[in-house]
Amino acid sequence: MKPNMGSLDRTIRIIAAVIIGALYFTNTITGTFGILLLLLAAVFLLTSGVSFCPLYAPFKISTRKP
């Protein structure tokens, strides 16, 4: 896996995941929608941690600076 995410992309994903997590655990978002968003937040954290987004790969998108 060649990294394809830049630092700004990673930072935005981490911030979004933290916000989603906070909203879920304060019961602002609940139910099936809340669980789906929590799973999305987990994916954001995972992809940010490894600097690779599998959805970028088929389209040859990279937000990483050369």
C-alpha cells in the first residue's frame, strides 16, 4: 500500500471522527444512523492511521504532496 493521503486530508478525517464519536457518546445521534456514523468514524481513523484510502486507489487520486 503506497500512502495516498496528505496531512490535511488525514487531519480533517480525524477531526470528523472525533466529532462523530462525541455526538454518538453524548446521545445526540442514536439508533441505526448513529451506529453507521460510528462505523464511518472508525474507518476514518483507520485510513488516517495508515495514510491510505482504498477509494482513492482505483481513481489514482492522491492528496499527498510529491
